[in-house]
Amino acid sequence: MRKLAICVLAGVCALVGCQLLPKAKDAARGPTFVVTTWDGEEHAGAVALADGSLTVGRKTVAREDVRLVLQRATAREAATRVKGFAPLGRRALRRYRERATAAAAKHRGVESVLCLDYGEDTLMADGKQLYRYHALVLVLKDEGRKIADLSLGFREGRSRRRVFFARSVGRDGRSRWLDTATMKVSTPSQGRQFLDTRRRVLSGRIPGVEVGSLVEFAYEYLNHSPEVRDHFFPSFRFAGEEPVLDSILDVRLPAGRRLNWTTRRMPAKAREPQRSTRDGYDVYRWELYDSPPVVSEPMMPDQGDVVPSVHCSLFFDWAPLQKRTGDYQRERIEVTPDIQKLATKIIGDAKTDDAKVAAIYHWVQRRINYVSIKGSLSSGWAGHPASETLKNGYGDCTDKAIVLASLCKAVGVKSYPVILKTNDSGTAITDIPVPHANHCISLVYPNGKPRFIDSTASNFRYPYFRSDDHGVKAKIAITGEMRDIPVPPPADNLRESVQQITLLPDGNGEATERNAYTGTYEARVRGFWRRVPPMLRARMMQQYLQRRSPGSLCTGFDLGKLDDLTQQLKMTIRYRVPRIATRTKDLYIVAPPGFARDFPEAALPTRQYAIQRSTSEEYRTTIQIACPKGYDLVGLPPPLTLHGKHLWYEGKVAASPDKRTLTLRATFKVLTRIVPPADYAAYRTHASQIAAWTRQKLVFRQTTKGRAAK
């Protein structure tokens, strides 16, 4: 082992330039090393060899006691020259640990505390864009140790990453530094549907991160070749799932440049930035201190909608942004002779605009595979030319919208690509001009009337489209418009179910269920069963019935026309239900399968955040129950009629004249996509009433004749 120490030391000598370590008198001028002894002690400073011992800083260590000598990353020394991005001193670390410990006691159960959260976003005088970040985190649980893994993305040829330093600081104050020279650049694995040939990741693991560690790191991201120099859109969130002690954003512009900004959920005192001038830059600073963590609630909005944030732009008018994208799109929609010929073939003998758009919509969904390949701003925001996408047979959401617009144009129907932010990823910033979006769909004008559709998916029957597009802002770059995409009526997302159940004297039942679907519900069911290989469908249906009614046995099913988007999807299922009824003396108690409704979003007594769905919903259910011979119905439950602001319900039970057959009819509608906290109390009351009514039991009593027959 002692020989190994000498070899390691010799290796370090070679690594630092094939020269011997400096003599003791020159140690103060040498590079900084970290010396680790066999008993685990660490000593940092300049290193020199003298008389069989090693001098590190002011400490002398016998050479045979040395386990490892490593030179500190020079990037850390460079960081000390970058104001705001140097390692914190011991006093600052001690104070942060004290504050973080107090925050953890106040907010029990958190994985970590973000002590320092400092970002600096700079538009440089030469048009380059530089973002620097400095963080300090106290790790409180094993789950919080994931902060040790740094993974920083960039785009080769246009940007780069640099880590100034990264370290863990134990409870004893000892630092363990990441050697930034060991960090690796890799090409991340990408799904077969997404490909960005320039994408790279700089990664490394900070050593020594344990529960109780402080983890500190600082890095920069330099966009040295921006495609459009005025596309500078700083944004910053000041809170998250952990307590945040000091959160600060500086936005720096060359002196005299104007900045447009907006804030969300920022306290009134923190909405306006502090203004200053430094080193030839105008600086805008936002600060927020001691922010509590976001406590998750069922079906809450995206975190970006509930935490304080700042968003910035150099633009004060949407027109320049819209025009640039619109010009790209207009070029790509060009109708070539081949596209004209294809469009004519697709629509066949369709006469009406709706029939033409439906044929094109279904064709693009199924014939253009979703694959995203991006290499530039123009292809990212405006897609590829329609002719290119058609030739390739694949494209992303923007490419599909371009193809659909071109084909519609060829048959005389206006269509434009529409840029939006889906409702499952937060609300788009629209009060200042920023490209805050993640999706592209289509606006078509059959018979001159506007209608939104989305050909990205592959299972939507015209005119229905994806629910995550509902209730959001839409930017139509070609026309310069901004529109609201409405939330469709509940009937556009419908499951209509008719069930016939025959009760048997032994408490079992036989059932036939016929379902019909529309909208997102239809697309989801269609897509699921299309993905299941035919030989496995019987097994999957059996598993579905088992989950809904344990012990059920599927006796047959018909999935309808899964591949035909021109036909509404309808399905038939036949099955046996064991123990559908509970028999107690002369009573026969029935709970109809699949009838009860749950509202997990209404479980909390109060809510801080809104309830958010992707769209409206409607369920129409009819259950006909034929009771066994020798039993009579014991009364009828009262009907429920509830017409609330957000929930709508009508349910009733009726008996045939001979009381041998019961018919349950229920219509349930979710009228709105969002329930604000102010409406939660009324919503919860209505949800509880519906849940209770749908769980009631139907009770039959054995008649005198029935007992005699038995």
C-alpha cells in the first residue's frame, strides 16, 4: 500500500507537466493541491517535497502517510475572479446551514433546502448570450442526494457549458471537490421520435454527497452563435418543491437597451426590479427570500403556474416575432403539382369542405409518422417544407400542420399552423412577446368557419382533437392573430354506456355492455386497443374486467372498427360477474359494477391551488337489471338532480310495472376545465353528493312465494 502511494504521487507529478513538485521555498507560488492521508485527513494548499516529507500549505506530512495527491481544478481558481460565482466562505456556509435547518424544521418532510439560487442572464455587447448560475443546497434525505449528478445540456456548434466548480461540504466542514477535468461530454440517448443532432450533455458527479451535506456548484452557459441575436428571453422561477432561502435573478443588457418584462405570482414588493448600471451594462434585479415549498395537491396546475416567476423580452410588440415565423411558414405551405395531385386523390369524391378536411385530417394523422428532427430555429418554429415532409413520410407537430395546411390549400380550404403551449405544461406567457410554446396544431376554415384540429395524434375522428390543446391561447403567425381555443362541450368527450345485467339466484350475474365514444375518450380507447396485438386482446379485456369487478369472466367482446376513423367507435363486452349481489337471510343486495364515481381531487378539506383537467367530460350510463324470480324490490332510492357551476348530475332509478326490472339512468358532466380555489367548497359538496348517490345499494327481499319455492 505504501508503494502505491508513491506511485500515485509520481503520477500526479507527471500529470502537472512532467516536472517534480516544487521545493519548499517555492511552495507558496505553486498550484493548489489536495493531499489525502491514509487515515482520511485532507489538507489543501501549495505542495512541496522536502527530506522525505510533503509540505502542503503550512502542514507537513510524512511521505509514507500520503494516500493521494490531486491538483485542484483550475476552473475553481478562475471562478474566484467571476463575481458572484466563487465558492462561499466558511462563515457564509455556516449561516446558510443554520437558516436551512430552521426552514427544514418549519417544513417537515422536504428532501432538501435550496439555500442560494442565483441566476445571471446577460445579453453581451457582441450579441452573444451568457447565463451563469450559482446554487447551494442542503441535503436532508437520501432522495435529495440526486443533486450530486450534474447534467447540463448545450448545442454543439452554437453553445457551450463550463462548470466553475462543484463540491460537497460535510457536517465537519470538509470539502470534497469535483475535478471538472473529469466531466464528460456525451450525446444523450433520444427517443426514436425525437432527434436533435447538435444536442450534447456535460455531466459529472459531485463526490461525497450525503444526508447533511451542503452541495455547492456554479456554471455558465454561453450561446456564442445565436441564430437571431434579439431572441433573448430570460425567465426564472423563484420557488419549487423545496424551501428556497435566497433566490435572485440579474438580467444584464448593454447600456441603453430596453427590457420588457412580466411577473407571475410575485409578491407586490418584488414585482418591480431594482435598477443599476455596472461595467457598461444596465442591470435588472429581482429578489425573493424564504419562499415556502409547493405542497402538491391532486390535479393541481403545472408548477409554472403556481410559483413566483419573471419572464423577459427585448420585444414590445408581437408583430416582429409573428412575422418572422409567419414568413417561414408561408414559404413551406407552397402547393406543388405533386401536392395538388395528392390532395385530389385524398379527398376522392368528397363534396363538402368538412368532408374534404376530414379526409385530409385522417390521412395526415395516419400517413405522416411523428418524428422530430430539428437543426435550426426555422425548422423548429416553422417546420420543413410540405413537399419535403411528404417525401420523407415523417415529421413533428409543426411539419404535420404545414402538410395539412398545404393539402387544404390545394382543395380550396384555408388552413394555418397554430403555435401554442399545451394545457398540461403551464399557461403560456402572452402579455409580453415571448415564444412561450411547445406544440403546433392547425386552424382550418371549412365553409369559412374557424375550427381547430390537431393531426399530431393518430386516433382522432374529425372534428375532434387532443384535449391538451383545449382552453389555451393560440398564435397564428401567418395572420398575426392570437385566438382562444375554446373548451368543447362535454358531449365532445363522451362515453355512453348501456348495460344489461341479469341477476341469478346464487348472487352471480350475467352482463352485456355496449359503449360508444366521442372525442378524446374515443381516441384514447381506440389508440389503446390498436396498440394491443390481436392475440393479446382477450387477455387485456379479461384484466380490465378483473380490475373493475374482481372475479369477472369475459365471455366475448367486439372492439368495433378500430382502424376506421370515419366511423364512431362502438364496443360490446359480455361477461359474468361473481357475487354481484350479497345475500343476507332473505335480502339480496346489489352494487352495479362500474357505477360508482370517485373524486380524489376533492379529498382535501381545503385547497391552495385550482383543480385542473385537460378538458370537459360527459358520461351517460344506463343499467338495466333483471332481478331473479322470487324477489321483490324494497323501495326506490330518491333521484339526484344537481346542476352546479362545475359539476352536473342527473340520476334516477325506475322499476318496471311488475318490479322485475330496474333501470338506472345517470348523466354526469364536468362542465369546466378549471375549478378555482374560491369555488372548491361548493365543488367538494357536489362531488360528495354524487359519490354517495352512485354508491347506494339496490335491495331486494325474497317473497313468500320465493321462500316456499326454495
